[in-house]
Amino acid sequence: MPTVRSALIIGSVAIDRVATPFAQSDRILGGAATYAAIAASYFAPTRLVGVVGSDFPPAFIRRLRRHGIDLAGLQTDTTGRTFYWSGRYREHFEGRDTLEVQLNVFEKFSPVLPDAYRDTPFVMLGNIQPSLQNHVIDQLAGKRKPFILADTFDLWIHTARPELDRLLKRLDLFVINEEESLLMTGERNLVLAGRHLRRMGPRTVVIKKGGHGSLLFHADGYFAVSAYPVTKLVDPTGAGDSYAGAMIGYLASVNRTDFAAMKKAVAYATAVSSLTVESFSVDRLSGAGRKAIDARYRELVKITRF
Amino acid sequence: MPTVRSALIIGSVAIDRVATPFAQSDRILGGAATYAAIAASYFAPTRLVGVVGSDFPPAFIRRLRRHGIDLAGLQTDTTGRTFYWSGRYREHFEGRDTLEVQLNVFEKFSPVLPDAYRDTPFVMLGNIQPSLQNHVIDQLAGKRKPFILADTFDLWIHTARPELDRLLKRLDLFVINEEESLLMTGERNLVLAGRHLRRMGPRTVVIKKGGHGSLLFHADGYFAVSAYPVTKLVDPTGAGDSYAGAMIGYLASVNRTDFAAMKKAVAYATAVSSLTVESFSVDRLSGAGRKAIDARYRELVKITRF
């Protein structure tokens, strides 16, 4: 059995309000770090660094604790309210519009790692400002060089490119979606975009294609996995975050980052994110349990083998 | 070793003129049956039923003969010219526009199977009018019930739906692209669309997603294969036809139509169509050779296994 290592997740913890073509949520638990940490917690001991405000419901804290997530790094800033995001998905889930953002306590958030977190060997930087992502890396001080995964999104590609480029050179794994991979590289072909991104720094790149699966670009080869066949799409929010969280959690659990381990991480991430989209918030992700994840992983093996 | 059976391909043989964002072709060999027959010929003895006009270049006939394709069913109608299609792909290959169509001898084409073709056990009906596709099935008279694959396209979905619905009930395998599968079923989810199409008649359905791979819906299960990672897209014309042709050819070559054989057929079809798009016309498809196809098939196994 491998020695299971811890995973550290840094990012937003939020209160969301989501409208889809079919339903409207209440104020629900959201945020990239929330989805990622719950996903990672299925595989490895998970630590979370983030900030919430005075209005953050105790039930949401309990939800995170129920997954055994170490919340020593979750600051409560009583001078303000929690980061709030409200959005609406367009018809057929083809794109989404942000209706309202209140950064609140997240506006002045500067992640500080508790001393006990500084040697975490597997780290995921959620899509906060690239300068803050770099700032987190500066605080890491383990004897072993940590494995660092980061996510980003189009806002930073447009507004913080130099910091993002600096970040890329420090990453082991960059996880990005299809459109953003093309935007960042200027390529029109995902295979070329993946190779291009690797030349910008990260040893390994994953391009997520939503309902069409994902692509892995690694020094030792290329891997393509189909999506799990979801038929009950309720809310795509958090799919990408739980995908990345599952990857870092799985890699920590096997304490390996070779090509074979990366492929399995991608497959687990596919399984986990397919659960996430079947409900609002983390309801399905949190309620599914490891058995449901393993069942989807095995199903994925079955439906892709020939 | 299985007994290799023959494959019969019915459809258009054409002269095309294609513009892409990067290049403009001359008058080149085209047509669904052309692409499909060359693809099938790599796997099984292949017969072609179609029509050409007085202007069809002998070099194009030689090209088909070089693949050993039986052309007893290829009529030459000297009263007119060959079906001509000219089209232009939009920027980034996002859709294409037809610039000119001259049906010519294809307008009054009614496929007549030579007697020797009537017992062909594996038949592909290219995307001609559904009434003509039904007319071909009426002429089949083998002792064994033939295995019938058909393709269609949006024009027939809009204009010949009753005949198309009648055809579906007579099919073993229906091959359709992503957009058309949604259009035909009114579904918004490809998994639901595939299941829906099976309920309309065909025992097996394949949904092609271009650069995102394809999905197979069979009585014994679901299968998803990723695309081969093409980086040199020259001209997508004929990709779907060569995909379907490779499927029927492979199935004929193993004389099996069970789920395992269907999965392999889909993988071979993926490999073959990835070659087709790397040149104008059938140049790359025809020039590649079986070894190149087998190499891509093995590569596909490698890049999708975890």
C-alpha cells in the first residue's frame, strides 16, 4: 500500500445562487476550494485555506467537517460577509452569465498557510489571482519539493498574464478548460494547445472538455478520456473544481505523479465531476460516497475499453 | 480466422471543389460512396453502386480500381455530367457553406443492384434520399438477412422524415453526427439522443462528434471512444463517410456484429477518418495503406487505456 499524503487546497469558499434553465437554487454552499476539498477528501487527508465572513452558515462548516477536512486554514473574517456569486446558465447550458458578484471578505484575502501546512506535498491552487497563487507557493517549505496543481480562468488570462506566466513555470500540473486553453495559446487545435501550454512551464497539462471528456499531456505521453455519460445535468457549477480536487487527492493518496498515476487521476476526476453536476451545490458530490465514485470509475474503464 | 464477407456501398460519387481557410482544391474526387468504399476496401472485398457522368476522369476510376473495388455497380450515364459539389469551410472549420451543387446525372439516379450484389451480407447506404435507401433494401435477396448500416444528413431529416422513419426500422446500424442526432430526436443530451434513436428502430446507433470522438449505443452496452489526436486538419470532407465505410468493412472482415466487434469497428473507423481529414479528397485515405491504419488503431488503444 502506498503512503497516503495530505492534499492542500487554496481558493474561494462562497455562497452561491444559481439559476439553470430548469430551476433556481437558494443561497447554497459554493466556491472552488469547497468543491475541490470535498472531492480531494475522498482520497486523502485534506487541508483547506480560504476565508469566509460573518454570515457563513454553521451548516456549511459542518458539511466540510463531515468530510474530515482540516479547516485550520479557513479564516473567518468577522468584519464582512462571505464571497457571494450569483449566475444564470443559458438555455441548453450553453454558457452562463454572472448576475452578481460581491467579493466581500474575499476582496482582501491573502492566503496565509498555517505552519503545519507548509510542508504539504500535494497542493492545489484554485483559480484565485495568479499573484496570490504565487504567494502561496512562496510559503511552501517542505523538505521535499511539493507537487503543485493550479487552475485559472479567463479573467486572469486577460488581466494578469505576466503573473500567470510566472506561475506556469512553477507548476507541475496545470488544469484548464477547452476555451481557456485556446485563449491562452492562440492555437485552434486542442492537441497543439496542450503541447503549447507544456512549453510554457508545467510538466503536465490537462484540458477539460466538459461533456466531451478530457485530454492529458505528460512528458511520457498523451491520454484522452471520454466523459462519464451523464444524463441528468442539474448544475455544472463546481465540475471543474471538483475535477481538479479529485486529481490532487488521488495523486496524494498514491503518492505518485508518473504517467500511469496521472491517467488514473484523470479518470477519477472524470467520475467525481460527473457526480458534482447532478445536483445544485455539493449535495451530490458530498452525498455520493467513495463507493459511488469507484463504481463510476469502473464504469469508465468498461465503456472506454475495446 | 473469420470468413471475410463482402461489403456493398451505395451512394454518391462526385467531383468536388473545396475551399478551406487555408487552401483551395482543384476539381477533386469526392462523394460519400467514394470515401466509404475506399475505407471499406482496406478490410473486405468491396462493391460500389453509384453513378457518374461523361466527364468523370479515368484517373478517378483507376483510383477506385487500385483499391480492388468492384465497380460492376458503378453506372456511367453518358447523357450528363457527374454530380458536382463545391463548398467552403468557415474560419476554424466551424461549419461549412455549400457554394454550388449540380446534381447532374445524380438527379435521376435510382440504384439498381447487379444480381451478383443482391446477397451481399454487409451493406452501407450512404446519405442518399431515404426512399432510395429503402429501394436498395428492397432489392437485397440473400439467404442470410443482411446487416444494414445507413447514414443520413439534415436535409432528409427536414424534408423526408416519414421515409427516414421507415428506413430506421429496417436498419441494424445507424451512423449519425452529433447535431443531426439532436435534431432528429429533439433531445439536448447525446446519451439520451442515442437511446432515443435506438427506440426508433436501429439495433445499434453511433453518434460521431468529430474532434471529440464518438459514442456507440448497442443492445449490450454503451461505448465511448476519443478522437485520434489530429494536428494537421486539411479538409474534413468525407470524414464521416470514410468512418461509416471503415465500420462496414471491418464488420464484414470479421463477419461479426456483436458488441465487441462493434467497438473495434468504431475504433478502426476513428483511425481511418483521422487519415481522411489530413488531405483534400481521398489522397491521404487512399495513400495511407493498411499499416498506417493499424498503427493509428494501436495508438488509439494506447492513448485511451488506463
